[in-house]
Amino acid sequence: MTIDRIKATGIELTDAIRDAVEKDLAALAPITARFGDGTSVDVEVGKTTNHHHKGEIFRAEMNLHIPGKTIRVEEVAEDLYAAIKEAARTLSREVVKEKERHD
């Protein structure tokens, strides 16, 4: 599995954010290996809006492209790293479901 793109919206894409995304998606590599080399993922992270009254809200969106299908997940949290981690977990669950459908 390759990471095609990591995009930040409304925030600066730092090395720490990039490392967090890569680390959390590394757990998906063994699961997506069944789908072959054509598997890739696009990631977008950022703030949802600038006008929340009680702190910032962050989102992480991941689009996993497997042959014949795209699996999209989006998670929102008050902490960017929590949103990234939860999106990776949700994506992992969805990939397992897709894998079971094809077995």
C-alpha cells in the first residue's frame, strides 16, 4: 500500500502530522496486501471551521483505493492526532469487512 497524498486544510502540514499519518496507516499494510500492489490511500487532515465557540475541531479523511473500489472514512475530534488514529482504525475495520466479502 502506498500513500499517494497527504493534504492539510486550514493548518500547516508538519513532519509530526505526516509521521502520525504514516505510523497509523502502517498497520493497514498487512491487511491490504491481499488486494495487491494497486492499493493506495489519500489522506486529508485539517480544521473543520474557524468559528467554533468551544475550541477547535479537527478532521481526518482517508480514501483507500483498492482494485474496483474506494473506501472512504472521515473522523472528527477535538485533537488532530485522535482524529487521525480513529480514522485509521475505522479504515482498518472497513478493509477487513471488504476482505471478508471476497473470501
